[in-house]
Amino acid sequence: MAKYILKRILRSIITMLIIIVVVFSLLRLMPVEGYFENYDKLSETQIEVRLTQLGLKDPLPKQLWNFLKQLSTGDLGTSNIYRKGVSINEIVAEKMPISLRMGLISLTIALALGLPLGVLMARSTRTRWKLWDKFGTIFIVIIQAVPSAAYHILIQFAGSQGPLKLPMLFSQNDPRSYILPILSLSIGNIAYYAMWLRRYMVDESNKDYIRLARAKGLPGSAISRRHVFRNAMVPLIQYIPNSILFTLMGSLYVESLYSIPGMGGLLVTVIKRQDNTMVQALVLIYAAISILGLLFGDILMAVLDPRISFTRKEGSR
């Protein structure tokens, strides 16, 4: 297992390095206006001096090497337009707690509703009317088929115009303004967890050892809880860390829709304002989150399921 984990970590590091090189190189192809607050008011000499100070006149390999050394110290650079001269680390430290708070709440709701819904759907497939399975399937199909932007807007409109008259925009001082964005963040994960848990439980319930347990007269609830659910969670657990990390960091669209001053809204803002340094830093942060999610999922699945083989011999198929 240690060899497997080490291999996955090395692959993740290599992947991240490739992403850094690609993102860094692509950002250097962008117009230099993204490194100046008042580009139109500067002379050619001032522009050249500033580019030299930023190291942007050096050959690309040297620029990349300097950036990698900077990253190794945890320094993401400074903002050139969004908040000129302010460390990106400081800006992220201000925005991240808001996204984390929203993400933790929405994640708790998604797990608390999505997993039980998946269990009810799977158990309902063995009943006559299959009511829970039909209800859950309709819900999942709607969430999966309709673009997320559409139902996010619908949630915002219905919640703000309905009987509760919930705030349309987010305010840290108003607890009621958390309801709609948290619902928007959690509803996709509820459908995701329910869909896959239902599928894995149905697949597991059709295996021979489950049929044998039923033939021996074991109660259906005990079979579902001790065997079907436990084994169905193993493949699902691989994807939970990735969805957790993305949820904790907040949704780009949801944070922009509700004017939440978090990480998602920050990325949209700096892209609009063409702050190249901040765009580069935030894209790399989200890339690192994605890679960490996949890494943690693989490791967690391997730890939880001892049946997984970490070595494969030729001709073993």
C-alpha cells in the first residue's frame, strides 16, 4: 500500500507541475495590460521599466524557474489591478473563510440528504410500487438534465419572491441570506450522492453473497445496512473528497450570483479585470484542489477496501 500511495503522490506532483507550466506559459501570451493598473496612462518607457521589474522581459524558461522558486516558498505573488501591491496570499486568506463556511454547511446538508435518499431509492427497487425510486429518479433527472445555471436562478427567484421573501443577495450579517446560496450549492451534490449510491447498492444487492444471505433468512434491513450499504460506499468514497474540496471552496457561479465575497466570486472578478497574476494564482489553487481531491479519494478507497490489489501481474485478467 505504501508503494501505491507514493506512486499516486508522485503522479499528482508531476500533474501539478505540468499544469503550472501550461498555465504560466499561456498567461505569458496574454496582453501585458493585465500587469498594469493604468496601462493607458503610462508611457512606453514606464511600461518597459515595469515589465523589467516584474521579470517579464527575461526568457520564458528563466521566468518559469523564478516562479517555481517563488511558489516553493508559498508566495503566490501580488495583485497588479484588483488590489494593487497587495499579496495574493493575504487576499485569499480573507476570502477563503467565507467559502469554507458556506461549503461546510452545504456539504453537511448534501451528505445528510443525498445518502439517505440513495438508500431509500435502492431499497425501494425491491418493493411493488417503487415510490422512493421513482421520486428520486425524477429529482436526479431534473438536476442532471437542466443546466445548473437555470435552476440556480430559479431557486434565487422563487426563494426571494415566495412567501418567505428571502434575501436575493448575500450578507454576512443576515443569517437568512445564507439559505438560498447554501441550497444552490448543496442540491447538485444531493442528486450526485443519491444517484451513485443507489446504483452501487442495486449492483451489490444482485451479487451472489447477498442472495445467499437472503436465502439464509437474514432480515432485509440487516443485509442492506451491514453488507449492501457498506460495500456500495467503497466506490462512492473515491469521489467524495473531490466533491468536498470543491464544495468547500465554493461554486464560481453561485458565489457570483449571490454576490458572495468568497473564492469563486474572486476568480470571476479578477478575470473580468484582467489581473493576470491573480488569475494565474487562483487557477493554480483550483487545480491543486482538484488533484488533491482525486489523490485523497484514491488513497481513501484503497485504505477502506482491503480487497483492492496494488499490483497487477501480467495475464491476470
